[in-house]
Amino acid sequence: MKAAVMTQIKEIVIEEREVPSLEEDEVLVKVMAVGVCGSDVHYYEHGRIGSYIVDKPIILGHECAGMVVAAGAKAVRFQPGDRVAMEPGVTCGRCRYCKEGRYNLCPDVVFFATPPVDGAFAQYIKLREDFLFPIPDHLSYEEASLVEPFSVGIHAAKRTGLQPGSSVAIMGMGPVGLMAVVAAKAFGATRIYVSDLEPVRLEAALKLGATHAINVRERDTVEAILELTGGQGVDTAWETAGSPVALQSALKSLRRGGKLGIVGLPAQSDAPLDIHVLIDREIEVYGIFRYANTYPDGIEFLASGTADVKPLFTDRYTLEQTQEALERAMTNKSGSLKVMVYPNGSNFS
């Protein structure tokens, strides 16, 4: 098979690799669509995220969907031809966190495209069958690949206890932020305030259900939200951009007793927070790490057609163009929303 391999920073080489051999509980999937994630771009540009360092060639990509082509002897849930979304982090299933249902905290997780684990910019990948989920025929592979970033928003909504009729501010309208808008609407938030630097992203957020969009180049986010909420602030705020400035804005946009969800991972680990605000307003702070038990709900919601996510797919590339796809996502934030790679051709259905 062909695979797009990152051999060093800002260099992707197409290599011939052996098709993965299966363990008895694994399934082989023909990869049909892979979304370029911000983490892929970060590894491509910098070679590391925090303590995760690329020190040998790696295949990036983890937002993926495809078609089953083979199954191990004990993998009985899927047959060749089944269309599936792939949850990219395989956990042990035995540790305390897995048994508590918080398997996203499993210390032994094997997660696609997180060094040293290879990811999905390849024609075939294998996965333990319990991390595969069937998708209906009317849901395209590229839409199914969005279940991964959508899951982050679902998890944030669950962690922060987002309630129907509530208000939420979401800072940063990259792909995760945009899908967080979809999640907030799905959980019943009626006032969704979003902020970003790029008009194209703010416009996309409004089409997905945001009620107010704030361009941070033109207005102070906190002032705008306080004005729109009669000086009260919002019930919940999520920071999805990994920006220390946006994190401070998220905190200060909250009402007394509000909830702060930290989704974005900043480049530095010591991003400041105003402790006086935290204490005085008795703010609850939640770290949001990936997701757990979200894929079935995510698939069902996207398949319902309630949110039209098709306009998010702005750029499409073949496997051989993976480097171009990463460059596009890195350099065209004012025009691109979701950049896609199709390892087995441009069959989007």
C-alpha cells in the first residue's frame, strides 16, 4: 500500500508499506477520507506537541472513515464492505480509568498519529473492532470523519454540564471550535457566542447555529459578551484555540458560578488565569482531554442532517498531495475550514 510518511519537519514522502497484518480481534479498513487536524499541522510544523516528540518517521492523520476489507478470526461485528467511522485511540480496557468509563484517560492508549504511533494518511489501517462504528449509507465518509472533532465538543458539553436553554461562549472557530458549535446546539444551548480572527470562520459558525459572532480584530470579546448579556456573562465558556489570550477572555466572559472548559492546548504549559476572577466568581474549571463514549451519538446526530456540515469541506487532496494539504491547513487560515485527504481516491460517498 501507499502511505504519506513525515520523514522530518515539513517533509512528507510517499512510501510503499506492507498492508497491516491483523490480530484476531482487529479489522482492516480501506481509508476513504481523513481530515487534517490542528495537531497534524503542529507535528508537521514543529515536530512535537508538549511531551510528544516526533523522533522517527511517522504517518499523521487521525480523523478518519473508511470501508472494512478484512477481519480477524474473533472480530465478528463487521463484514467486508461495511462503512465505518474509526475512533482513533485504542485503550487497554482493564485499567481503573477504562473501567470507570473514562477511557480517554487510559495511560496505555494507542492513539493514531501521536508519536510513535502511525496514523491514517495511508491506504489501509487496522483497528481493534470495538473502536469501529457503523455509519449509514447516506452519511458520506468525509462527514463521518468529522465525528472525531465533533466528539471533542460532545465531551466538552458533557463535562461542563451544558443545559438546554443555557448560554455558551466558544473561543476559536477552527474545525474543533466549529464542531463545538454543533455540539452546543445539539445539547440545547439557545445563545451561542463565538469569537475568532477570521471572518470566514465566523460566518461558518453562524450557519452552524451560533447566535452571535465576534471578530476579535474589531471588538474586545469580553466587552461584547458582557454587553450582549446585560452585564451578566455566559453560563459556560469553552476555549478551543489553544490561545492564552482567548483563555483569559473565556474566563472573564463567565457569569458568577459559571463553568470554564479548556479544550485547546497552548504551546506553553503555564498559560495564566486570573485567580481572583476564579475565586470571586466561584468558577468551575474543566480540562477537556479528547473524549469517551461519544461516537454512537456523534454519528446519529450528523446522520440526522440537523446540522449541514458539508460547507466545512473547503479543500480536497489525494494521498500523494498530503504535504500540500498540510501546507494549506497551516497557511490558509483565512480561507480554509476543513482540509481533507483521500487515500484511495476522491470517492466522497
